[in-house]
Amino acid sequence: MAILGATGAVGTELLELLASRNFPLAELKLLASERSAGKRLNFRGESLLVEPVSDRAFDKVDIVLASAGGSTSKTWAGVAVDKGAVVIDNSSAFRMNPDVPLVVPEVNPQAAAKHKGIIANPNCTTILMSVAVWPLHQVQPIKRIVAATYQSASGAGAKAMEEVKIQTSAILQGQEPVAEVLPYPLAFNLFPHNSPLTDSGYCEEELKMVNETRKIFGNQDIRITATCVRVPVLRAHSEAINLEFDTPFSPDAAREILSQAPGVKLVENWQTNYFPMPMEASGKDEVLVGRIRQDISHPCGLELWLCGDQIRKGAALNAVQIAELLVEKNLMRPLSVVNG
Amino acid sequence: MAILGATGAVGTELLELLASRNFPLAELKLLASERSAGKRLNFRGESLLVEPVSDRAFDKVDIVLASAGGSTSKTWAGVAVDKGAVVIDNSSAFRMNPDVPLVVPEVNPQAAAKHKGIIANPNCTTILMSVAVWPLHQVQPIKRIVAATYQSASGAGAKAMEEVKIQTSAILQGQEPVAEVLPYPLAFNLFPHNSPLTDSGYCEEELKMVNETRKIFGNQDIRITATCVRVPVLRAHSEAINLEFDTPFSPDAAREILSQAPGVKLVENWQTNYFPMPMEASGKDEVLVGRIRQDISHPCGLELWLCGDQIRKGAALNAVQIAELLVEKNLMRPLSVVNG
């Protein structure tokens, strides 16, 4: 196995997960850009050298976990696939490609079997929402989703997290916050998601929630709208989700279903007003779901609230789960073909 | 005129607004609880003594701006009315009372004329949303609203703002944040609004948005659902609003209407991804509105995003505007009746 982008926030999390989940590994290669190569990272008590990515780096590699951004994936995924590897790509480069399965293991594990060398890991907000609403969709098809997100700085990378801390410290000392990584100061502030805007008026992050959810669910009929917002939280995303069904969906039934759903943890204490919070979702595998209630504006509506660690389940964990699926279902490619 | 609750966050803002708007005042009495009485506050260059609230304190007072909480309003509003004053009450105590007009001057100024001594100032998130969507509702009735809010610490008072700063500072120094004013740490975190939960699963803050909006709009048919969330912003609330009409509402038409609407400032730069932010709404009179777009999940849907200073337009400014309306339309009560 190789990790491409080993030194990034998701790369660090991948290493931790491969170790803690005892992923069966013959060898682990850490790959990064020239700039980050030469660093050493700990893995299961060993110090591993980060190598610069190159054609040769993918020799005899069965699985590549790529998390170095879209352009790196576009450059190297084909090379890795040509050498016989399966690339599990965390970027948006291949997600909407009809030849590339887009997989959330709790939702559509069967899609992974159809891969032609690349499997895409969905967008973080999309993964979190999918895990939470898919079990309900199985019981009664969702007709429409109106989502509003509360996305942490970590979604924009480790540098954005650092910037928010520096800005916060400046404001507490009565100084002006400086924004360099993110477009505007995020400390004690918030703003609509900073991904590029499209002609529809939606930003790319919002359209990912729309289009990727439909692809993952294998259902082009679900109508989805979203407003994505960056908030001054360091880690873990939150989402207010309004669901519309064809017939009423009882909150108690939804609660019962979600309390047993894979990857979901029901967090609700109505007495103490205790529901999912990013503080508690950080570092957790599960998507925390709560505040399930009958939508008082629609007889067939259901409201819910979720928080999830978007570096973990929203990125690294989902990728490792896909890799586990490949091993378990024997979906790897015959390396001999290309090494011959 | 008297301000009841002069030393609080809204009280301070009321003083500032009465001065900056040159409100016609014969006398201004500052009233507060025994605990806060004795303090001195500056007003138009004068140092005014804060008096303890009492029966006699309302003698010869024409207007009372009350912002000392529901129980104080319940105790003193009747006394002030008996003495001939009009009470503009910022608490939730009388808002849903059918004998009490609930007024947003940009929306239903005519309702103020029907007062019987008390006029209620609506909830902050409700005022902000009302100002922004009423001009659209005038052109085409709104059928349904799905709202998600991003509410700042100041909504929970000055102590909550201070607590968030202390928590933030603690976290930056690697210490555990302590929550005493708010139920959970808000620094770098967020949680569903901490108002009491009702049997419906909605918290009181959410139901205020539902019920107060209907009363202000004089329309019980609008269906409204909301998810209210506290975010680690010091001041100014934000709201993601999804509107549903009976027929399509073009975003350009909405933009044109809102660019001329009273109390609204259109803030949209699609090239630079620049839209309303709490940082810029703080201290401003207007509700900033932007990201107006056709809802891609519904042919008759419209999405918009707003930020507004909930201490200013969401509380103090709205109250002062109501007082201005009373003066302008001569809606004050004859003081002689009760002073005789």
C-alpha cells in the first residue's frame, strides 16, 4: 500500500487509522511532493521515510490512498493504475466520472466491485449526510433534502486551522485578524463556503452534496439543496438536515432505525438539551445524529441534526474502510499483469 | 421616556441609538434592578444615575423601553401602563398575547396603532428574517420557510460573550474550557440553541421564529420550520433561509426588490465570493442579505443568506423605531388620565 499525500492532515489520519485498525499490510510506502519528501513519520513504532512521488514509487503497490489534492491525483492516479494498483482517491477529480465508483461503505459497498482501478472517496459533508440519512431512505425514499452546514476550518486544511487560532488570539488581544489562507477572517466570524461559485449561484461544495449524494444513493430523483457555511470551529462539521418523504416518517421510527444504523451514533438527551456537538464528534468514527423531530411545516417532513469528524469519517476513515472492503471482498487487481 | 434594564447589553445599545438618532426626549429615566441601580451611564454628554425600578419611577413617563427580561416585564409593564405609559417590551412575555401588537416597523407599522399600552418587540432572529423576507412576501406570498440559524453568543447576553472569550483563551493555551453561563463550551464549538425544548422537539427559540413571524405577517398559513444553533461568534446572527412560493420567484426580481427594501442591504459580490458576514453586520442597522439563488431542488424555491446585528436591529433599534412610530403617528397615551 502507498499513501500519496502522507504529510497532510488526511495523510496523518490515514496512518493513525491503518495502525489502530490493524490493516493487513505487507509494506507501506509514504509518498509526497518533492517539498515534503525526506520527512519521517511514525507508523506502528517504526520511522518511515516520506519518498517523493514518481513512476517507480508505485511498483508493486496494490492500493494507493491518495489525498494530495485534485491535480496530484489527476497526474498520478493513471500511473498507479497502469502499474496495477487500485487508487482510492480523496480528491474531487474523479468523483463524477461514470467509470469511477463513489463509495460510502455503509451505503453502497457493492459499487466498489465495479471499479476499473479508481474508486473515489466522496466529499466530507456528503459522506456525513449520506451515512445519517441512507438508513431512513432505505425504509422510505427521501424526496427532497434542504441542508445547511456548519463547516470547520480543518476542511480547508491544517493551515486554515492554524490561521483561525492566530486570528482568534489577535482579536482577544485587541488586534486586527489577518486572513491569508481563507478569504476572510474566520475567528469569531463565519461566511458562506469559500469554494468556487458556479453560474447556478451554488458553490462547488454545495453542488457536491447534491450530485455526489445522488450518485452514492444510485438515485437521480432525490432533490437536494444546500447552503454551506464555514464556521470558527477547528474540527468536525455539523449539518442541519430537513428531509421530505412521500408519506409521514415518525421521529420514533427514525430514532429506532438510526440507533442501529452502521456508522451512526444517536446522541439525544432531551432533558439536558444535549445533542451532537463538533467538540464531541472530533476524533470519533461515528456520525453523531440527534434532534430528530417531526417537521412542523410539512406533514411528511423530518428534521435532524448531525456532527461528524470530516477528516476522519469525512475523509481518511472512509478511504480506509474502502481499502478494507477491497481486501475483504478480494477486489484488488492482479499486480502480476502489470509487473510482468 | 424610561429605559428599564438600562445597564444590560440592549440597554446600552438603546442609549446609543436614542442619542445618535436624536430621539425627541423631554427626560430620560434609567431604571434597573436594585443590584444595578446607583451606576451612572453617559447619555449625550451627561452622566445619568440609574434608579431602582419602583411604582413611582414611572410617574409622568410616556414611553418605557423594557429590556430587563420576561419576569421583570411581567412585574412592571402593568404598573407603567396604569400610569399612562406605552411599554415597548423586548421580552417574550407578551409577544403572543392577542391584545399586544408585535411590531417590526418595516413590516407591520399599522399594528402599533392598535396597542392597549404594551407593544412587543419580536425575537431577534425573527426580526432579522422578517425584514429580509417580507418585501418578497408582498410580491408573492411565501408558502413555506425552512431556516437554519447561526446565532452569536451575544444573544445569550454580555456574560455569555465574556465566557466565550475566556473559553477561547483557555483552549489556545491548551487548557480545558469551562462553561457556566452557557450549558456547553461554545469556543471553537457550536450546539443547538439552548432555549428550553418543547414537546414538539423544537426549542422555544425555533417556535418564536414560527409563531412570531406568522403574527407579524398577519398570516397564519405560512408554514415555517427552523433549526436554531449557537455558534462561536461574539455578535450578529446569521440565517440560511429556504423560501417556497406558489410559483417561481426569479432571483433577479428578488434582488431588485431587496435592493430597495427598507432596513435591508444587499451584499453580494459573486466574483469575490463576498456575502453577508457577522463581522460586517455587527453595529450596522441594516439586515445584510445575499446569496440569493434559485433553489435547485424546487421550481418555486428561493435560497438566501442573511446576517444582522441582533442587539441592534434584532432588539434595541427595532424598539427605538417603534418609539419613533409612536411619536410620529401620535400613538402615545394621554398621561393626564392617569396622573390626574
